[in-house]
Amino acid sequence: MGTDTKTKAKLPLDIEALTQAGEFTITFSDDKSIRCKLLHADAYNLRVEADNRRLLIPKHSIKYVLLPTSFSP
């Protein structure tokens, strides 16, 4: 069986790396970003704190995550 080049496999977020990084930046599918800290994660969502607010972010809405440059997993 061949692989479909139109389909990209999404890799799971490295929750341990996000926890160790402390603060990180999430960029969403619409290219808006927030700087936050991970509170909890499950299979579908991240619970984060940003600007003294707690947010529930669906993982499917995340385009990419930027870790601090000083962080090395």
C-alpha cells in the first residue's frame, strides 16, 4: 500500500517538553499566537495559563509550538 501525499500524519505534542519549558508560544491555525504555561494535557486538549487566565485549547487548533531558545529537551 502506498502513502497518500496529501495526508500528513500529525505527531503528538511532546507534553513533557512543554512542561519542562515553562512558558512557550502556541501559534494557531489562523496564525494568531499566545504565550502560555501548560497546566494540564489530555488526548484532545491543553489547559494553559496566559495573562492570568486559564484557557482550554483543542490540540487540533494548534499550528505549531515555539519553545524558548534557552530550552533544550
